[in-house]
Amino acid sequence: MLAHKLIQRGLSFDQAYQISKDARSFFQEQAEVSSDSLMQAVDELIVERYGKELLRGLNLELFPTGKQICVYRRNATAPFSKGLLTQSITSSGLKPEEAFQIAFDLEAKLMKKNILRISKKKLFDEVFATIKKKHDPHIADLYKLASRLDELDRPVIIYLGGASGTGKSVMSTFLAGRLGINKITGTDTIREIMRLVFKRDLLPSLHNSSSKAGTGMPKYLGKNDRLISGFCLQAQQVSVGVKAVVDRAVKERTSMIIEGIHLLPNMEQAIKEGYKRAYHIPITLSLMNEKHHKDRFLERGKGNELRNKEAYLSSFENIRAIHEFFNSESEDKEIEVVDNEDFDETTNTLMQLIINILQEQVKSTKSSKS
């Protein structure tokens, strides 16, 4: 908090944090410190460490009141948020601490210049220029693309497929936040709706869980073949509902993330279709370490009584078989497979993968027009 205010006065990031550290040591034995005492002590610490000349060039107020930067776009206005801007910047692939530094410095710069109202476009242009100067032009281009998905000529449809327990739901929510995508749909939800329309006696395979999809398949097939055949049948059935949801999003020009275990048919179709109507990005999440995969279900049961871990654990062998099948099919169809072993590493990998694929597709559509 103190470092933030010192940056607003005009100190650099490093100087502000050093003075903040000095002040903490100076007042460490005092239970309460008044604002006047803090201001006086801070000024003395600045002089002691950096000299009187630096102090003379700073803004006088340590705690300026009534100052709030507002960001506007068309008729909408919102308060400036370092957190939201940091989130936006990380979509380029920069580390969170690097992104926060850029947001922090930009806020200080605007405050110092007394710029309290700035357009969203101007704000993004400032960030773009900073990334290009301090990091890399390619990263800057990725940021520019990621921060303006809503300005693309067609919607972005991200398919996040994979077996149960690979982290699809969590990753979808995280990616949506980073990319500014407001619509997330799960294939489990689509299947539940379809179950209400098609009763068990009409489509029995639709009413089985994916890990028990082999129920009702021909007995002459082996156990694993029955499971995979049933799973493929169920995925094909659910794909009809998925296609309807995607078609609606494309028609409304709404970007979305769709996640789930039933996506293989739709991911294959997306590859065949290309990007005539939308930018389709299919990705498969996996968990190569079998023990860690099993541990996910143990964790899943904690604090969520609706997700019975025993049901998953008793079917783990089948879940793992579907996992291997999903990965194999994805590789055959040249769908990217990402091992979700570490959350931070996976999120960074996914962000860079998505934006790089999107950049290639956007460039391809532009070149085909010219």
C-alpha cells in the first residue's frame, strides 16, 4: 500500500519498495502510526537514501484523496483495475509478476501525469508499447490479439476435451477469465438436457455415465472394446447438442469455451471445417501420471458431497482407458494434447498455445483475402 502511494508521488518501483521497506523497519516497534508521522518519516528516509533533489521533484501528497482513474469505451466507464489489467496482460504469456509490474507502473505513470480518464484502446496501446519495448515484439503482438478477441472478424470457439479428472472445468473457467470470454458450456450439461428429451428406452446409452458406457454394447466384444464403443456412441449422440450450441454461438458472433469428455467428434469436425465461420481451437487435456490422476478424484470428493469420489474411484480403470483412447485419437487427428500436471505451467502453456494458434488462423484468413 505504501509503495503504491510512493509510486503515485513519483518514485520508481524499486525506490518505492526500498523506502517502504525502510519505513517498516523504522516503525516496527510502534503499534500505531499517524499519517503525519508517516509522511514526515518517509520524506526523511527519501532524503537520507536518495537526496533532497529527488524529494523536491515529488508530488507533495502521500495520500491524495478523490483520485480515481477511469477507463471508458463507447458509453461504458469502469474504474481502472490493476488486477484486471494484469489478468489481461498475462494472456500474452508473460508471467503474472511481470504483468503486474507493467500494470503497476502504468497506473503510477497515469497518476503522475494526472490522467484520470483514459480510453480502453489508449490503455491497451500503452501496454502494447511497454511490452514491445521491455520484453519482445512477438509477445506484444500476442497481447494485442488476446486483448481484442471481441474485435475479431469472427468468434473464437475453444474446445477443451479430455477424460474425467483432467481439470477441464477449472481450466475453462481460468481461460475464460484471462481471455475475456463470457460463455462456458460443459458437455455434461448438454447431455443432461438431452436426457430430458430422449428417455432411456429410446437412447439408453445416453443415460449411462461415460465410465459405464460399455453397458448394453454387444457381448461378443471384449470388455475394453465394449467400453470404447459405448463411449464413442455416447459422444456421437452428445455431439448433436454440442453442434447446436456452437452453431448458435457462431450465428450470434459470440466467442465461447466448450469443455467436456464428449468432444472428440466435434473437435474432428472443427478441424475439417477450418475457420470459415469461426476460429476453432481444439485442445485435449490429459494427466499422464496415473497416480496423480487418481489423486485428483480423492481431492474432488473433499468439500463437495455432490461429487462422490467413490463412484469415480470404482470406475477408475475405465476412466483411464477412456483417457488413453482420447489421447491416442487426439494425436492421430493432430489435436494438441497438454499434460495438466502443474496448474501454473498448464495455464501458461494453454494461453500461449491458444493465442499462437489463433494468430496463425487470423493471418491465414487475412492472406486468403488479399
